[in-house]
Amino acid sequence: MLTHQPSRLVFITGASSGIGQALAARYYAAGYRLALVARRTSETESWATQRGMDSKRFHVYSADVANVDSIVAAGRSCLEFQGLPDVVIANAGISVGMDTAVRADLDVIGQVFATNNIGMAATFHPFIEPMCARGSGAFVGIGSVAGIRGLPGHGAYCASKAGVIAYCESLRGELRASGVKVVTLCPGYIDTPLTQKNRYSMPFLMQPAAFADRAFAAIADGASYRVIPWQMGLVAKLLRLMPNSLFDRSFAGRPRKRRQSGE
């Protein structure tokens, strides 16, 4: 007699908008159950309901990934109520311009690191031991092409995303023998509320749904590292190879990301 097997489960932070929302829609379409983490839970629940998602296939957890206890508690609640995920995507992130000469911006870089870096590790934490014990699954860190070279005025964001890339590489080595994959995805420019405030040109701008399609495929393939879209991967490699003097001249005078003060 065949027994019913529950559908696979994906755990996604930053699910209230942008890339997180697009990934949630893509995984739902593939038959997954959703564990969605957001600060704006009512908006996320309304979005899922408006899309006609079956309430039995998704649950929204309230958490702030910048608060370690908050996001760890959300992960533990997921384990209790929905079970062990097959895929954990640490997508939540913030991007704010900064000026090191301004004292208040030192607090900004602390906020960015708390969300983008410590929040990622805290997102993965509750699932490390049970996924390794099971011997399967994937941890997905959302990095950025901005983590490949530092851009003027983007010190906090670029440094945090460089940290994401290095952290995921370290975790991948640690889990290599466990059967659990670690996937680093580096988006280029994706048309989300995060990028719509940018004051500079964004080559190869991609729609969130298109990004989600390619991200889903990369995660399913168990890719260790993938830049999406591929064109930005070529740009990133060229930037990495560019001599510092040429790189500095190329980005001199480029509009900077808006700071928290609005300047």
C-alpha cells in the first residue's frame, strides 16, 4: 500500500517583496510547500491569498533577521509546524549608502551587517544539524555582483555581500561530506523596490520572475556559485581583472547609493 508523501518544503526569508516573493511564487508553482519569513506578515499572507495559494501549503512566520533570537525562533517554529525544509533560502537583505566620515553611518553599516551577514548565519542555524543528519538539502545564500568589487558610496552593501560570498564558500567546505549543498547566488540588477531607488544606470536589468526561474534551476542543479543574469557574470569577471587604477577612474563621479538620511 502506497502512503502519502508530503510535498517538499522551502524556507525563504525576505518573502514580503522583490526576489523573495518571486522565489516563493516559483517554488509554489513547482509543488513545494512554503515557509515564508517576513516582518510584514499580513502583507505576505494577503499576497499569497490573492494569488490563490492553498492555505494548507504555506505558512508565514514573523521575524526580523537582524535579531538573532527572532529568526532562530522562526526556524524552530518551522521545524515544529511544517517539518524540515528541503531548501533554505537566506534572501532578506538591505542596501543603504554610507559615508564613513559621518558618525551616524557607522550605525548603518552595523545594521547592514546584522541583516545581510549575521542574519544569514542565524537563518541557517536551526537547520544545520537536522539537515546534515538527513544527509540532503540545500542552503542558499543570496549574494550580489556588488560583492565582487567595492563601489564608491556602497561600502556597507558591497562589504556585506562580499562577506556573504566568503561565508557561503566556508560553509560549503564545512558541509561537503554531509550531502547538504550550499549554493551562492549573485544577482545582478533585478527590478525590485531595493533597486528602484538607484540613481544610476542598471545594465541587464532583469524582472524578478525571470530571476526566480534561473535561480530555481541553479538550486535544483546544486550549483555552488551562479551569477544571474549570465551577462553580469562576464561583467563581474572583467571588473575583477581590471587594474585598480583603471577601475578607480572608471567609477569616479558615479552617482552613489542614497544614504539613510536621504542625501
